[in-house]
Amino acid sequence: MTLQTPTQINNLEFAKKNQEIHGIIESCQFSRLADLIVASSTKVVETEKKVVNKMIYQLTGKLHDGVAGVTQWGLELVLKGQLNLKCQRCLNAMPYDVDINSQFIILPNLKSGPQDHEFDGDTFDEGEIETIPADEHMQVLDLIEDELLLTLPLAHMHTEKQHAAGLCVELSAIKEVGKLNPFDVLKALKK
């Protein structure tokens, strides 16, 4: 069952009903990413037609198979798109492709009493599936933004290939300055 894009969901009920939501989110809606993203009007060389500074997303509720046949309610989040990040060298736009497929197991709310499923920490590989708490008011946008933040590089800079295409003018200046020996200034003072 597909829903209109809500701002929040009851994630456990969403999973139990095998619901799905999808849509496109503008990058300006990501408050925590605002300082990292450059407006779409900035020059960006694109090799393919891509959605720039927008994320196409799909969130699906489903059962995850665990070890020994134990199943648990969960979510699957798929994100695709391209963001224009600020290059840390030149502060110009740098295209960054996003292709994320995240799996989540919903941990039952232990305060609410008996659940219709049990959680056993050994039923899934923690490296493949993340856990999130059951939440009657889970913010969909926050989940999407969290996943984007976790996948971004710590220091995003143009590659050599992008520099050759003329995207990072500062890279050539850095290389020329790098050829100078900083101790030449000290030699001049010594004389």
C-alpha cells in the first residue's frame, strides 16, 4: 500500500502493514546539510542526466528474515540523486552521486508491554542492518537526512579528473605553491 508522503510515521505500524512512501525531496529541506550544499545554479559539469540537489526516496515497511527463521519488522530506505557539495579546496560546487539502500530493524518499545515479536540481538548481522527504536512519531525527513550525513565523505574535494574538466581552479594553484620550498624564506633571512 502506497501513502502520500507524510512528515512522520508510526514506524512499527508502517512496517506491519507493509506500507510504502516515495517521493522527491529538495536539498533545501535538509537543515543539517545546508552548509555543505551549493545551489543548483552553480556551474557543474554533468556527464549524464541526473536529478541535482534533489533526492528520490522510497521507504518500505517489511519483514526482515533473521537467523533460525526468526523474522523482525523493519524498514528499507532507498535514496538516489546527486548533491552539489562545496569542494573543501575551492568552495565551488562538486557533484556527489547518492545511491543508498539501507535496512533497519525496528526495536520494540520495551515500555509498552508484550510485543508480537521478540528481539534477539543474534538474529541479524549488525554490519548489514541498522536498528532503530519503535517510534509512533518517527520523522521521515530526519531518517533520510541521517542516512545522507552518514554517507558523505569527511572532506569532499574535486578529484583529479574533475580538476582536468576545469571544476577546481584552486587545485592547480595548490600544486604550484607546493613546488616552492618554505625554507627558502629562512635562507633569505639568514643572509
